[in-house]
Amino acid sequence: MRPIALLVACALLAGSSLALAARRPSSDALDALGAFRGEWEGTGETYATPYSARGTSRVHTSCEWARNHGFLLCDQLVHQNERTSNDLSIYTYDDSRPAYEFFGISRGAARVRTPALTIAGRTWTYASEFDDHGTHVRIRTVNDVQDTVITFRIEYSTDGGAHWVLMGKGASHRVR
């Protein structure tokens, strides 16, 4: 690389690093995400509904902070029925909105999942919605996050959230 190009590249990298550092989320909001830090083993079951299939799952999750403590990264193996998937979850906090952000990536999937994430105390709720042949469907996963166990339930509603139908439930236990 020519010296001038190298200087320009270094200046751009330094400038973007300073911009990212200036946008670093508040430590209190990020610290809440640390409840998932560690290794977890879990099991779950899903029920036959219009939006889920009956089945069982085993899950291994490993979560650690990214080097600069701006993101919590979770690598997950999910064994569901006879299939195994490898997922990466990325958590952060956006001070400008202010809101938590979740990005879920599955190997071999073409799209990133970005449900809304709210954290209220030890309750983490992931919410998404879609239209299904004229019916508006809301789906939520509600986690109760404790120090050594996380329980969850997955539900859907077709009446604006007045009534929720259980699609699945389970728990993960901290192993490290």
C-alpha cells in the first residue's frame, strides 16, 4: 500500500473508532445484558399451533462480551426434533432511542431476525408481528432471567394482545 493510502486508511479507522467510542452505550443499560453471560444448557417443548410445530429441543448457549463491551455475543446450538441449528445472537443498547437491540443470525438463513427487545427487571420480552392471510399475528417470547436459571414461554395472539396462546416453554440452567 502506498504511504499516503496507508495514512488515509489509518485516519479513517481512527476516526470511526472515535465515533464508535463516543456512541458507546451507557454502562447501566449494558450491564443488564450481562445477566446472560456464561454457559447455559436448556430444554424446551413446542406445541402444535397454527404458528408452531410439536417438538422438543435441547440447547447449549455460550454468551460473552465483545472485546470493547459494547455487545453481548451468544453462540447457540439448538437440537430440535432431528435438526441442529447454529445461531448467533447479538445484544446491545442504543442510547439515542433509548432501546435494547437484538440481532439473531442462523447459519444458512438468508435473513437476520430483529424482534423488539424490552427488559423490565428480570423479564426480557422479544416481540414481533406479521400478517397471515388478513390476520395480524403477534408473537412474543418472555424470559424470566434469574442468576442460575432462565425460564421462557413463547406465545401468539391474533386479537391485538388481549389473549395469548402458548406455543412453547422451557428453561436453561447456568453451567458456567
